[in-house]
Amino acid sequence: MNSEKTVRIYISPANHYKRYAIEGHTEKEQMDLLAPLLVKELERYEGADVHLCTVYDSDRSFTGRPEEAKYLGCDVYIALHTNAGGGTGACVFYHPDYPLSEALATETVKALNAICPIKSNRAKQPAIYAWSKKLWNFGELRIPASYGMAPILIEHEFHDNAEGARWIVNSLPQIAEADAEAIARVLGLGKKRIVGDVNGDGTANSQDAALILRHDADIAPLDEDGLAAADVNGDGKVNSQDAAELLRRDAGLSK
């Protein structure tokens, strides 16, 4: 896949109240917090059409979510969970009928292991596991796959040990970023260029204004991508007026 094609992505956070090893937290609570962060991160990428589930049924139920994703025409189904049963490290379940599902699982585990300070004790590395009728009846793999979607179910870390639970609770923004980067990498999606983000660091601020002024003074001409981002006022030119407008926006004086 590449960013020339819109990829519709469905996000389904866990819908059950499994208690964490640190007091006052549950799997549903934390995944409900993670899901909108992941949506926001994925929306930074060109070609990502992201949908957060609106179906919340009884405890432990995902009823209606695959159907909602199908109605929305989604290509990819991402179920967000945390793990229990003893152990450490992320693992991801995928559907063997979809090579894309396996690729998403592989990259997501690698991305999570790279940011988590808790060493994974999974015997299988990367810790990805194919869905099978004989082993697991995960409806959030089986049903989306039957509707033509490539699904994965992410177990981000074990919440039944205090270290893992604490890392999840304290690391949701980083987890969302890692998930999004892995998903975007597999789907071939590039980040959107923010207007004014001349240096491509994800923000538009005074540093970018300085680069615009250097370009306008013929000191350091901008490349094609930089020029596309530098036309802040949209008049088709790149000059000191764009730098001034960017500084006003950076100071909160203009939108």
C-alpha cells in the first residue's frame, strides 16, 4: 500500500474491566484513553482515514464493532488490549489469511519492544501469533477477516504485574506514537507536512521562520518540500511576509 490510496483504519479499544496490578486502573479505562491518542497520531499521516469505534455494548462485548467497521468500508481493524497471565512484553495476534495482518503484527511488536524498558520474556520473537479455531476464538480477528479486513489484536504489555501496569498508565502517548508509526510504516503512509513546518520536524515555529528569511535573502534556498511548506499565507510566493505570518501564529496572534 502507499499514501496515494486512502486506507480506512478502525480502532477498537478493549471493552472489559480487567483490573491492573496498580490500584484504580482497568484495561477498558486505559485502552479507552489510548484509542483517541492513536487516532490523533494516525491522522498525522497522508492517506489515513481513521475511525474510532462508537459501539459500546455490555462488559466484555465487542458486539457490532466489526459490522460498524464493515459499514465504514475499513481495510484494517486494530483491537487495543493489555495482557494478563504472567509474563512481560508486547505480543500481537494476527489473521493468517492476510499477509498485511502478519506484517502489521510484526512491526507493532518491534515498535513496542523498542520503547518499553521492560525486557520481553516471550519465547517467540517477535511475539506474534496466528489466529486459529483450535487455539483462539478471537472475534475481533475472526469476524473482521471474514468481512475482508486485515485485523490485529495488540496486547501492549502485561497489566497483572505492577511494573507493566505502571508503564502502560504512564506511557500512553509514547505507546500511541509507536503503534501509529508501525502501522503507517507497513501501510506505506508518509506524514502530512504542516503548513510552516519548513524543516520537517513536525512543528511550525520561529526556527522555520528563520529558514524562510534565509531563503528570501538567497542565503540558503529551500528545497521543493521546504518551499511547499513555507508559503504560509498561501499567495504562491515565499518571502518575509510568510515568515512574519508564521511568527504571528507561533505567538498566538494569528490562526
